[in-house]
Amino acid sequence: MIEVKRLKKRFGSTLAVDDVTFKVEDGEIYGLLGPNGSGKSTTLKILTGILKPTFGEVHVDGINSSKHPNRVKEVIGYVPESVDLYESLTPNDLFNMVGSIRGIEHAQLNSRVNYFVDAFNIGQYLHQYIGTMSFGNKQKVSIISALLHDPSVLIMDEGMNGLDPKMAKILREILFQFKDEGKSIIFSTHVLPLAEMICDRLGLIHEGKIIAEGTVEELKDMSSQSNIEDVFLELTKSKDEVLGVVEALKNTR
Amino acid sequence: MVKILYRELHYQMAKENPMVSGEKEFNKQIKKSMDMKRNVLQQSMIFLLFGTMTAGSIFVAEDEAMVVGVLTSLALIPFVLSLYQTTIQASFLTSLGIFEPLKPLPVELGGKYMSGVISVDLIPGFVLVIPAVVAMVFRAPLSGILTLFWMIVAVLAGHVIGLGVFALFGQKVMNYKGSLSFLKNVLKVIGLLLFMGLFFGVMYFQEYFAAYIGTVADYPFVFPVSLASVFEPLNSLILLVFHLVILLPLYFLSLRKVWSGILEPAITSPGKVETDYKISLRTPIVSMILKDLKVIGRKTSMMAGLLFPLYIALPQMFLRVRDGRISMVDMTYLVFLVGIVTVAGADAILKVEGKSMSFLRTLPLSKVQFALGKALSMSIVPMFVGVGMVGLGVYFSVEVIYLLPLVLILPITAAVVTMSYLFRYKGEMIGVPEFDFKKMILLFLIVGVVFGVVALPIIFMGGLLKYILSPLIAIFITSILYLRLKR
């Protein structure tokens, strides 16, 4: 379970996260939606113990992430937005390194690597240097690295980036499997239909604040819109702005 | 453009620096570290201080032979610094992706920008020899001006060889790790050593010719011994032109090769591809060491930086083996020297992380595990060098074997002192602390003091006990620092 209470993060004069509070239950997929620069990634980095909050508290499975960042990292699987893996290592080397640092048992690591390598179909790349792999394959390696220790909480920042439709479907199935096992998942994305498809609840973050929260149906009711894209534009008060730009573009053709 | 790239490099470095916590401090730090003029000036001042000390001997030296002796050894400093800095920085700049935004732009010879950014860091090394040049100008104006040009040649030669190492060994990309990867890496190291050893080889031939042909000794033809010609201006000028005629085309050739390698690295693949997962679990620290060595194994030019103790030890051992005399005092001095230069390896071993630090931060890795892993990684090469030296020394004098415990512990002590200093901040955050020439010199001094304490029994005691007591002191100091790091 994840509990975020009155979270604030300030970078100099910029308040990147402003009084964010939400909760993700066990066995729930929570979607964090928001425009670019809205504070999604910063919130997720605080949850994972990578950044410290300026104010507020985050508890992951009852562990305070700012007080015990390494204990939180032990229970979390985190797929960051940008894939900055060791380019000079092979996925085989990287999985062994991650397994060693996380203290995963021999048999468990072996079975989990083989399971995910088959699922994501990257067997032929196991001994290829990561630096020479395509973006999509790097993303698969990043996802597998986050899943190796069977985390009880999974945090994915734009986790579907670079995946082809077949792999995206496989990842969705893995996420549903995690959910069925009672694990908490936070999924941040810009792809609104995807969020609608997989998330139980959505939190809409705008200018560092959670401006709306609920199931897709609740958000539709809240904004009186019938599709999720319009819900997003309505709630972030950007619908008129977008329509204006679209109109201007049409006129310049 | 160089200024923009320099700022970007230091911005990226400041971002990974765990000593900088909080936005206010970060902003202050990036403002400081991105200030090119300030950095160069600050580091140059320290080097100037060292340079002034050495220049004194040129003033007081009575004969010209002594002066050229000092100049020749002095010229090796900017040469080695330039070589070291170029090989390490070239690899680091590329791994940080500094040149990625330039790739889509119509840039003719982008390698010149890499050379420019690296050259900024070569200025302090050059400043070190300025007092000697000034002293020479007072002594013999024309020779002084020639000395200045020879020192420029020293920096240029180191830079060209460094770029050459990077272009030849650091840019080929192997697609897959084949079964012969380890062997290939070993061959790369040997190739690298031969390449870097070219100058020592040439120096040896110079001595050989001098001894057997005699007349050549009056016309030393290859840097750094060619510096001996500064009191014969015409000969010196001819030799200078000869060096520039060779170095400048090589420089532009390297720039071209470096840039084409950045734009499109040559990728090779083995015939057969393995698809099985080969599991190998280790403790976090061992797995970090293996990771560092694997990454460095692929970044050959970075390996050049890690092999620094070898460049110090090899010529010294070579001279002693050639003379057939290896005394215990000599060997003790060399063992401590190799121990001290372990500090320099911190630069390469920290820069291994590049942009991947963000990935490492997602793992539950403690600061002490990270720092100790780095300390042990940087100790490996000096330990092997030391063991090799002792092995060779035993052939000449059996008692050298008593130095074996020191050979194994001194690099670890130096590395743990280095990491304790760099990771002295509170908290568990891991990252890449700033490690510039200023810090390197400071750490050389700190390690020097620590080694002074370790050496006390050897200096003041007799018998075999001193060879037991001395390593025990080193182990004690290392353990204290380890516990402090763990706190």
C-alpha cells in the first residue's frame, strides 16, 4: 500500500509538487496523469526514495521513504522515465548485478529472468551490449530489472514508452497479474486511452497539485465529458487553449 | 561552443554529485563549477605554486646539463597530465552524451569541440611549467622562448596520443559479448600499453644511440630528451618544427577519426549469438567491482587512466632491471609510490558511472557499499602492479618478498582514504563526487601523510618486525576509516 500525505517538493523558487495527497490500496492500479512538467515524475521519485520531499510524508508498505530510502527501494520496483542503463553491460550482466545488490536467491533470480526474458522475447539480446540495443529493447531490460525481486509495489513512469503493441499487451497482462497478487501499482502516462484501459483509479496532477481523483467514470461525471481526452483537457483548463491553437493551425494552411 | 559544452559537462557532473544537497546549494555549485575561467584560474594557481618551486633549481643550476635535466623531467608532467586527462575525459564526455545534440547539426569537424573542452583542463598542467620558462628567459632569452614552445609540444603530444588512444581503442563497438571477450580485452590492454609505451621505447633507443653511436647525443631528436637542445637554438628550432610537422597532421587526423567514431561507431558482431541466461550472484560490493571492471574493460581509453600506476612503475622497474640492481630501499620507495598513485584511479573509477547513476539510485545500495566497491575497484591495478614488481624484485633480491603485505594493503589504504574523503557527507545518498586536480593533489598529500605514519616502523626499526608492523598500521587506519564511512 502507498500513502502520500501533503507532499511538497520545492526546487529553488519552483514548487514542483504542491500539497499532494493520495492513497493506493493493495491490488490497485493507480494512474497518475498530467501534462508535461506537472510534477508526476518528481512525485514518483520521492515515492521511490530517490528524492527527499520538502514537506510531507510518503509511506510505502508502512516504510517512510525519506527516512528509510534503501528499505523502500527493497520493496519497490521502479521503471524510470528515461532509460539510463549501463551501456557497457549486457542484460545478462545487468540482471546479475541487480540480483546481487538486491540479494535475490539463485533459483528465484534464474526463474524470474527466464520467465521475463521469454515474456518480452529478448533471449537473443541477453549477451548484447545494452548501448547497442534499440530504445524499445532497452525499455524491456529496464522493466525486467524492476521486476526481478518480485516487488510488492511497482512504480512505472511512462512504462510503455518504446514498446510495440504486442509487448505493450504483454506488459498490461503482467500488470494485471501483479494486481491479482494484491500488489500496488502506480502508472504514469500521457497515453490517456491506455490509462483508461488499465487503471482502477486516476489522479490528475496539474501544476504540482492533484486537481481531480477517481475512477474514469467518476472523472467523466465530474467534467461532464464523454471521453477521457476531453476530461483531461477540461480539468486542466486547457481545452479552449488547444481549440484555439488547432483553429490557428487550420487558418495558416 | 566549447564554453557551452564545458558548462553542460559540469552541469551533468554537479547533478550526480551527492555532496550537493538542496536546490540552493545545487544552484550555487553549478554556478561555480560551470565557471570556466574561475576553475582554470583556481587550479592554475595551485600548479603555479608547484611550478615556482621547481623553477628555482633552473635559476641556481650552474651548468646547462643540469638545467636541461630539470627541463626534460619537468616537460614530462604536462605531457603525462595531458595524456591522462585526454584519455579519461574523451571517454567520459562521450558516455555522458555531451555531443548527442551536435549530431543532427551540420558540424564539419566536431572532434575539435571535444579537443577544445579537454584542452580547458590541460591549461593548469601547462601553467605548472611557466615559472621554469620564465626562469629560462632570464637565463637565456632565446632558449627560454624555445622552452615555451617545447612545453606546448609536451601538452600537444600528450593530447594527440590521448586522442589517438581514444580513436583507436575507445570507439569500436562490439555488438555482442563473445566467448573471446576477455581475451580481446587483455589484448586491448597490451595494445594500449605498447601504444602508450612508445615514448619510453623511443627514449630507450635515444639512450642506446647515445651510448653506441655517440654523435647522436649532441642532437637529441625526440621529445622529451629533445628539450636538451634548447641551448642550441637553431638545432632546437629544427627539432621543434620536426615535432610539429608530425604532431599537427596526427592531431587533425585524430579529430577526424574521433568525430566519425562519435557519429557512427564501428559496430562488429560475432557469428554465433548466445541466448541462455548465465546466472552468477555475488555480494553487492563484489558485483559493483565486477561491474566497474566490465565497464572499464569496454571503455579502453578510460582503462588508460586506471593503468596510471603502471606508467609510474614500469620505467622505474625497467631502469633497475636494466642495471641489474634492485635494493630493498628502492623497492620500498616504489611500493609506497605505487600506493600513493592509487589516488589518481579514483577519477576513472568514479567516471565509470556516467549517466547510469540514476539507475543505480533505484537499487537499495548503501553509501558504504558503493564507496567501498569503488575503493576496491581502484586498488586492483596498483595491487597487481605491486605484486608484479615484488615478483620481479625477488629475482634480484629474495628479501623483497617481505614487502608483499604492504603491496597488497597500501593501495587499499590509499583508496579508502580517498573514498572516505570524497564520501564524507552524511546520509545514504550515492552519487559521483567532484574530483578535480585540486582534490587529487590534496588527496596525494593526505595519503602521503598517512603513508608517512605507516612507514614509521620501516624508517625507525630494525629486523623483520618492521615489515609486519607497518602493514598492521595500514590495516588499522583502513579499518578506522571504513567504520567512519559506515557511520
